[in-house]
Amino acid sequence: MTTRIKRVLCVAEKNDAAKGISDIMSNGRFRRREGMSKFNKIYEYEYHLFGQNVTVLMTSVSGHLLGLEFKTPFQKWHSCSPVLLFDAEVEKYCPENMVQIKRTLEKEVKQCQLLIIWTDCDREGENIGFEIIDVCKAVKPNIQVLRAKFSEITPNSIRRACDTLSEPDSKVSDAVDVRQELDLRIGASFTRFQTLRLQKIFPESLANQLISYGSCQFPTLGFVVERFKAIQSFIPETFYKIKVLHEVEEDTVEFSWKRNRLFNHTACLVLYQICMEDPIATVTSVTSKPKSKWRPLPLDTVEMEKLASRKLRISAKETMKIAEKLYTRGFISYPRTETNIFPPNLALGPLVEEQTQSSVWGAFAQRVLEQPGGPNPRQGKKSDQAHPPIHPTKHSSSLQGNEGRLYEFIVRHFLACVSQDALGQETVVDVDIAQEKFSTSGLMITARNYLDVYPYDRWTTKLIPVYEQGSQFQPTAIEMVDGQTSPPQLLTEADLIALMEKHGIGTDATHAEHIETIKSRMYVGLTSDQRFLPGELGMGLVEGYNSMGYEMSKPNLRAELEADLKLVSEGRKDKWSVLQHHIQKYKTVFIESVHKAKKLDEALSPYLGAAQEIPEEQQQDMEIPLPIRKCPHCGRDMVLKKKREGNGKYLTCVGYPACKTAVWFPDMVLEVSRDQSICPTCRPAPVHMLKLKFRRGSLPPMMPLEFVGCIGGCDETLREVLDLKYLRRQRQITGAATADKPPAAKRPRTCGICHTPGHTRATCPQR
């Protein structure tokens, strides 16, 4: 850094983080003042940076500073056909609740020479960082920009971040831009289509209900529906098995059958009778071997969400909210991580020593420090190369409620994973009765180790009598028992998160959000034991799309997108190519889904009542205009649309109003529609043929009033009949006008055959 720096603007993702970082950098000597937003303060202090004494202004945003929206003509629900939203222009905007934060940045950056981004070090944080950069550079284009990278708000981590400032990573931000735009286009198009159609089809049930669609939301719903349908279709089977009991003094030992169970009653009965004919058990082997119960792996986000849901009964959404708060207050490391391997350069000893202050687990922490080799984590196999596993960064005994419970869980999990496995001795006894094999086992725990601090795992001693190999005994009872196979259970939140992770739906940062969405939309509900049960609307939507043949409730489509986003963030795929590929893929599915929309009506009817007939006029309004050709001016699709006045149609670019390319059909054209055939001449972009019907008397007697022609420019007859004139690609059609009004009248053309003004080659008598 060669430029003389006097003032530095630092921007964190939240006010708590800005305050915590400022407290560390200033050694508690910052000066606080108000920004334009009452929730985002400014902390001012002196700091030594790049060998210079500088004045630091630390402030914050509150998450994303900018949003993404369609441009004004497309924002209203009835402004266009939903399919046009796949190509409609979008723009970044500043939401009303972020305007004051934006003004603070614009004001403060003017006096600064350097901007340092202190947002969270993940994809979303990097994208928020670039939003801050864009806002600041708009008022000060020459501002220098650097990025601070940290995983916890502790003195060592913050000072290390100041010493290793780097360039922001645009590739990581690009991946978020792609995801945001796709979520907007896909979600808005399907949501508008579903809502507008189904409110008309089922007015009594869905009159005022938003029926949303999301490419992560629907597969999440699909997992719930799939499990429910598996339970519905489950047919229990009766099985049979032999059980052996042996009472020794006051203990009863149960020997289990090595065959486990049989589904044939006769076969099991025969074997049981053979055992009863000679009911003496011979001990064939007695083996004793060490047994270990492994300590947990270091904690990543998904595992924290699952365990908090199972063990603490705290939802994933609440868990992440609490964890974020604990992080910004400096109690734990960054809670959004895919890593379950502690990096070699992370000193675990001081982290464990910090917990020796606790009156509850302090003694155990001291044991960890004194164990051979010190803290010894069991390592996993996942690393996002960004953040370490979640761990406590300082001790606290003052946290209350769910904050205290989650903090305690994180501390106990950390101490457990850096301690030692529980140890025991297992004894296995095998016996033979009439050549049928049975077995039992006992367990003696010799060292509880991590179990002493981790009450969320259970491992208990199981005592059995002493048996000697070769000895015999008379069983107290030999029984033939039956049972039935059980259906799978409804999914818990932990089960759902595990499925989302396995199939690549969303990220560790968004799992809770998608689950919350399907709950708030009433696509699913919860049973009394907190298991997910699909609602009628959720069932009908999934069944409807499945019946179309599009597995929109399956994870494949979204999983492919998530994989591509990862490649974009790594610089291995181009942002724009990934964006266009997935837009076209989802657009194709959307168009086909709309054409098969009656299947959606039919699937919902059993749940919501009989579908209501829609008047023909309204059905036409709901139809999706299909592309006829590419616009020669901007390259987007051109589609047929109805004129505002009259019954005619015109061909217009979906890029309107930015692109005003349009072809107006004269009144002599009574009907025009898209034909399935494609012009063999117009290449490489496909041009669909048009079916046209003309007014009687408007064409020469020899010409048919109905025919199929090409609007791509190669059809001389159609060109002359409609009096159209085409220019090369990348320029507008000369006969085109804006979509608001038809072109002005032109002087009569001269015939290309007889050179007589007033008629065309198509109507020439010498033709």
C-alpha cells in the first residue's frame, strides 16, 4: 500500500460485529457516534496500519444492502405473462429500510482513502461486500478496497485479519449474483402462474392465498411428501423368530437368534420344534474384546442444526439466529461452516484453558489439558477452506434461556471432540441349540472419558453372568414369537436437514430458511412430536407436477444448480454461461408445465374440491406466448401479443420497453398463431412458421385466405402481402414500430415485375 492513508472506512455485516471488532482494534478506546441509521452506529478510533497511524471509522450494514427486482413494467403481477419474467430486465435497488445505511456509507467514504470490508467470510458476506463497494465507488471511484478475513471476533483473529488484508473475491460474489437472479426469475414466474391460475380454479379454498414456488422450497416439500406417501403405501409383513431366555439368580439373559427373523411361519415352526425336542444350550464360544464409543467429530453447521433440533428441541431457524448472536458477541467462532477438521495452525490449548473457569465443566477441561498429548480432536473429512469447525472462543456463565443452552451444547461438544473415546470391554457369548445359533453380549465400561462432559450420548453397562466355552445349560424358556414390520416414521427437522445436505438442496446457510418457508406457506404442518406432515395444498402441488413428468419436487434440478454455483465461486465456470443455461432450462420446464396445467388442477381437486371452469377469455389470458423468433435487434425472444384495442395481434420483443422492435399485422389479417413447424431456410436461430387467416377480398383471387408462412424474412409472398421490409441481424425491422402504436402509413410501393405503382409482386396481373 503506497498511497498515504489518513482515514479508513471499515464496514461489518452487523452492528454487533462492528462494535466487537472496534473494541478489539481500539483496546476499548473507541468513540461512538450516530450514523443516519439509528441501528448502525459509527465507531471511531486510531490504529496502526501499513506502518502508518490512521483514523478508522467502523460502521455496519444490516445484511444485504441492495435487492434485485424486475424493472418497473414487470413488477406488477398482471403486467405480463409470467413466462416473460425469464427474460425481463432486472436491476439492483436499495430497499427503503436500507436507504439511511447507504447514505451513511456515501457520506463517510468521501473523507476516506481506504475501504476495508469486514462482512462475514462466506458467499453471502462476499456479495454484501461488493454491494458496499459499489455504493462507495459510486461517490468515490478512486477509493482503494481491501478485504479482512476472520472466523471469530477474538483479539488474535482480528489482528491477524488486519495483518493479512487481501483483495475481495469477485468469483464468490458472482455465484451469489447468479443464485439471486435465478431465484427471482424462477420463483416469480412459477409463483405468479400458480397463484393466478389456482385462485381462479379453486376460488373458495385459495381466494386470497399466495401459492409460492422456489427451486429449493419445492424439493424440501418433496422430501416430506415422499416420506408421507411411503408410509401410506406401506404394507406390513408378519415375521417370526425364536427367542431364548436364561435366568441366572436374579438376572434374565436374552439370547437373540442368529437368523434374526423369518417371514415363513411353517419354516420357523419347524426349526422351533427341533429346538424344543433337544432344548439344551451348548456354549460354543466366549470372546472378550475392547470396545470403543467414538467421541463426536468437530461441529459444522449442518450437524449443529441437526443436534440442536434432536437434543435441545430448538428449531434450525432459532439455532442459527442464536448462533449468529453468540458469534457477533465473541462467544463462538463463525457458525456457518462446512468444515469438521481443525486446522493445524489453530491452537486448541488456549480455547480449552478458557473453559477451566466453569464451575460445571471446568474440571473436565483441566483433564483434557492434562491428558497425554493434550487436546486431541477426532478429525472429519470435510473442509470449506474458509472457516474452522464451530467452537467456543471465550467462557461465559451469564447466558440465559436458549442462548445459554446452545452455548453450553457448543462448549460440551468441543470439549468432547478434543478429549478421548469412551472405552469398554465387550463379552460375546454364542450358544447352540439343536444346531440353531443364538448369541448375547455384555458390556463393561472401563473409562467414560468424553461421556463425562457430553450428556447427549448414552452408553450403559450391561452385565451378564459368566459363561464358559463348552459348558451347557437348560434355557428357562424357548419361545417362538411373531411381529410385524414397521413403516418409516414421518421426518423430523433433523431428518429433513440431513436429506437436504445429502442431495445438495440449498447450503448450510439456507436450510433453515427453506424449511421455514414451507411451514409458513402451510405446505406442511407439525405433529405433536414435531414431525413434518404434508398439508393438502402441499400434497396436491407435488402430485400435480409429478404427474406432468417433471420432477420439480425432486432434488435433481436444484442440485445441479448448486454444483454449478460452487464451480462459479471457484472460477471454474463462467457466471453468465451458468446463468443463461439454468434460465433456459427452467424456462423450458415452465412452458411445458403451463401447457399441462390441467394436471395440476386434477391433482388438487381431491383435496380442495371440484375445479371451477374458467371462461374462454380468461383461459386465453392465462396462456403462455411461445417464442416465434429471435429479435434481430437485441437477440431476445419475439412473441405474439394481443393489441390493446381490437382483436388483432402483433409480434413484439420480450425486451420491451428497452427494445421496441415489433411487427404489426394489418387489419386484413383476421387470425395469426404460431405453427409447430420451423422454417428450414432461416438459420441458425429457429424461426417458427405462422398460421395466418386473411379477410375475404384482401388477397388476389388465386391466393388462399389461410396459409402458413415464415416471418423470418425468407418468405417473399408473406413479406409482400404484409408489406414488411427486413434489415440484417442486430438492426431493427424497418417496418417495426413501438409496441404502443402501429407504424405510420407509407407511400405505395412499386411492383417488382411490371414496375407499376400501387400494387405488389404478389398481386401483379403479369405474375
